[in-house]
Amino acid sequence: MYELAYDLIIILLKIFAILIPLMTAVAYLTYAERRLIGFMQVRIGPNRVGFFGFRMFGLGQPIADAVKLMFKEIVMPAEANRYLFVIAPILAIAPALAAWAVVPFGDGLVLADINAGLLYILALTSLGVYGVIIAGWASNSKYAFLGAMRSAAQIVSYEIAMGFALVGVLMAAHSLNLREIVLQQSGGFWHWYWLPLLPLFMVYLISGVAETNRAPFDVAEGESEIVAGFHVEYSGMLFAVFFLAEYANIILISMLTVLMFWGGWLSPFEGIPLLGAATAWIPGIFWLVMKTFFFMFCFLWFRATFPRYRYDQIMRLGWKVLIPVTIVWLVVLAVAIVAKLPPWFG
Amino acid sequence: MLENYLPILVFIGIGIAFGIGPIVIGAIMGPHRPDEAKTSPYECGFEAFEDSRMTFDVRYYLVAILFIIFDLEIAFLFPWAIVMNEMGWFGFTSMMIFLGILVIGFIYEWKKGALEWE
Amino acid sequence: MGFEKIIFYFFAAILVVSALRVITVRNTVHAALFLVLAFFTTAALWLMLEAEFLAMTLVLVYVGAVMVLFLFVVMMLDIDVSVLRAGFTRYLPVGATVAVVVIIEMSYFLLGGFDNSKFTPVKHGVEYSNTRAIGNVLYTDYLFVFEIAAVILLLAIVAAISLTLRKRKDTRYQTPGNQVKVRKSDRIRIVKDMDTES
């Protein structure tokens, strides 16, 4: 019994070692988003709130936001379904966080090294849609309901393309375990899966943006037509939890993209004569975080760059472009693997 | 194998707690002054016209049904993907027949216009 | 009682309670959500039997896909409870017959000596991959069944489309291909401004 308690404490400590940096990253992703989009639009962005009287480029902003939201009233709309109204944000954030249990941060640096890691992540991300549907229905508001239904149809459509893209990764790596998927890519920059699986990588990234309801696929929010979509009736901390879930999902998708297509924690200079040896001392987690930051930046960049798609365009892209592309590439990949085509599958 | 899943169970628990925690804090710290205008469903300042839970275009059901079918297809592809390199051309052919049959279905729904949104 | 058993009974209790709630609760949306919970705990129980792949697929397909459709339907169809209740007595004989048959079947197996040793799950090491084991037999030994599954799925696609797809005359389609192909010269014509010229 003591052994079990000891194990549980270790597990809890590890979980917090994942969650605390994650939550800090989420908080500062919101700040980075406002600053970066500000710069891209030749504005300044939030630059006032600092610590102890110093402005420090507005770095105190996310903390101030969190404190503000804490003291805001949670408005419960009349005729809303009270239980479901409160449960919806919990259903949104729990899978977004629990998926991190199988994410490896280095060789052996993983909380739960399960064999079905990728399947687990796909299963959990498929639960994310419940938060949206339930929120929209429980609010008993037309805008929320419209937003929820649109966004649910969008999420499920892109989940198919995403699943097909993952199948491609599995075919190349012969494993569902994320650690092994990364290790299969070792051998330098040109061995990472982005090159042999380039179409699948593009599909995964695009459907990742669509799954998280980010611009340009943010018709779920679509402030010009349905105000804020499924969370229009949410306020205070209930809203904050949805917000946290969205940003935790962005970071998750970015990191999964890196793990599956960009070599995870592997160094980009591996195998290069001088540079490889000179940078060998840098720990893998540095590369992992740097690559993840790049894709997080892409999410913000997309938002600043692309205008929102129309709904029929979104459905068309998901069903008529992404799914055929993935199916064709799966067949090509299958031939390449069975025929042991060099250089990647030799 | 099961011992690997213990952290996941704990993590799911923590994830749920992470959802409940802020809501409880918010409920305690925030004020509670509901009034009729505040709690009425938001509709651009108008009174709500009708019940918000309306019937929807059947197209949404179609998307959901097609999603189930393709999701099942993906579930079939997963075990194949990780053993296909060991099975050689035999495994390849069996999956290509499977995929071929489903691609026929996909082409059918495309031609029928089930993927169109107006 | 080991830790594993405690967890098993925990999930089993949730499963039984939520399954009961599915049929006792009034609100159809609540019932659907309890069914989601029931599926989820079933997946946890399967996982405890080391059926990783099946457990994950249960969550992926049933919770992630089938129940989403259920929710779509019960949320949007405006189901009138009183109409449903009116049919209750009419369908009662059929329902009761099915229930009795199921009870007889189950008791036949359960009372006829449940050989527990036959069903004790085999414990596998950390390296064991359930998915790989399934993959090794599904596409070779069970090839025929597997292809039949494809045909059933094809049938489902055709059935779903013929049941739900109705073309309305007044709908207008956009052809995105043509929209992309539009050039400036198709839409605008530059004319000389007469006023400034003179």
C-alpha cells in the first residue's frame, strides 16, 4: 500500500511538472498572440502591465487577465440547462490536458509510455467536440446553438482527414508509440517524416488548425455573424476554461506535428560533420520546444494572414480536397513501403 | 501493461479537477447579481423570438453518418498500418481491396452531391 | 483486495449506474450523455483486460463518432415526449419478448457453469502490443470477414445518402472552381473618364 502511495505521489509530481510549464505556455501564448498580431498589423499590442512598477513589455498582462476573470460574475442564462452548462467547459479541458500524458519530451522523458499512444491521442481529441456541442445546447441561445452545430460538423469532418494523415505516420514508423515514431526518424533533417509524408504533413497541419477552431476556420466563433459561437453565453471563469482548453489544444497540435513530422527532440544538425558535433551538447528538449514554438507561431501567423473561410468552402476543403489527397498518398506510401523504396523505406 | 495506464488515469482525474477548480474559484470570488436582462439569452438586444432549439438541415446528420463510416475505416487502417511492412504484398492487396470498395462509396457520395453545401 | 480490483469496481459501478440512468432519465440529451459515460467506462474496463486497441477504438468510434450523431439527432429533432409515450403500450409486447429472450439466453450461459478459468485474461508484458496482434491476424486469417466489413460500410454510405439526401429546387450552389478561375477582365471594364479628358 505504501508503495502505491509512493507511486501516486511520483506520478502527481510528474503531472505537475508537465502542467505547470504548459499552463505558463498557455498564458503567454495569449500574450504572444496579442503582441505578435499587433506587430503584424503595425500596432503595439498590450505593453502596459508589468511587475513591481516595471512595464517589461506588458509581460504581466496574462496574469492580470486571469485575476480579472476570477472576479467576474458567472452569468447563468435563464432556461439554460444548469448542469450541462457547467460541465461543458470541463469536458473541453479534460481531454485537452489528459492527452499530454503520452507526449514524450525526450527519449524516456514521458509520463505514460504506452504502446497505443497515438490511438489514445486520437481518441481523446475526438472527445473535444463534446464540450462544444454541450455548451451550445445547454446555453439555450440561438447563436450558441448555431455556432456549436457548425463547429461540430466542421470538427468531425476534419477529424477524418487528420486520422488518415496519422495512418500515414504509422505506416512509416510501424508503431503507435510516440517515442518510437520519433526514434524512427533519426538520421538527420532529411530523414524526418515531413519530406516523405509532405502531403500528409500539410493535411495534418491544416486539419489541426480546423480542429482547434482557429482562424481561418473559426466560423464557430465568427463574430461578424454569430457573435462568439458556442460560448456566447459564457462569462468569467467558465469562459476562461474554454479559453485555456483552446490554447492547450494549439500547443498540443503543434507539439504533435513536431513529434510526428519534424523529428521531435532530434537535433536538426544530426549527421552534419562539424555542426552536428558542435551542437551535440544541446539537450533534445530544447529542439523540441523550439520546433513547437515555430508551429505555435504559425497558428498566430495564420490568424493574422488569412481571411475567414465561408462555411461551404470549409466543408469542401475538408471532404473534397484533404481526404482524397490523404487517400492517394496512403496508397503511394504503401507501395513505397512494401517495395522498400530507398532512401526512406529501404 | 496496466501499470503504464495508471498515470493516464491520474492525469484524466487531474484534467477534470483542472476544469472544476477555476470554475469553483470563479463562483466564489465573482459577484452574483443576476437580473432579467442579464440572464436572458443573447440575441443582439432583442427579446428571443422563438425557442432556440430548432430543427436543423438534414445535411448535418449526413455529415455525422459519413463521419462514422470514415472513422470506422480509419479504425480498420490503424492495425494494418503498423504491421503492413511485415505482411508484404499480401497485406497490401487485402487493404487495397478494402480501400477500393470504400473509395467507390466516396466517389458515389461525391457524384450524388452529398458533399455539396449551398 | 488489490488496487486493480478497487479501480475495476469503481468503473463497474459507474457503468451500471450510468446505464440505468440512460433508460430512466427523462431528458433525451441527458440520456445520450449517460450513454457516452457508459461507453467511456466500458472502454476503461476493456483496457483493464489489456484490450488496448478495442478500448481506444470504442472511445474513438462510439464516443467520438456514433454518440455525436445521436446528440445531433436528439438535440435537433424536437422530440415530443408525449408522442413517444403514447406508443409505449403498443410496443410493450415486442420489447418484453426481446427482453425475455435475452434474459433466457444470458441465464443459460451464466447458470450452466461459468468456467472462469477459460476467461481469465492472459497477462502480457510491457512490450506486448495488442494492436499489432490484431493486425497480424485481421488482414490474413480473417481476410474474408474484413472485406465483408468494407462492403457493409459501402452499403451504409449508399443507404445514408439515399435516406437523407433530398435535393431542394430552390437551393443555389456555388462552384468554387469557377470562382477561383475568375480574372479581373471578366468582371470589370476600364473606361476612360470623359470629364477629365475634355
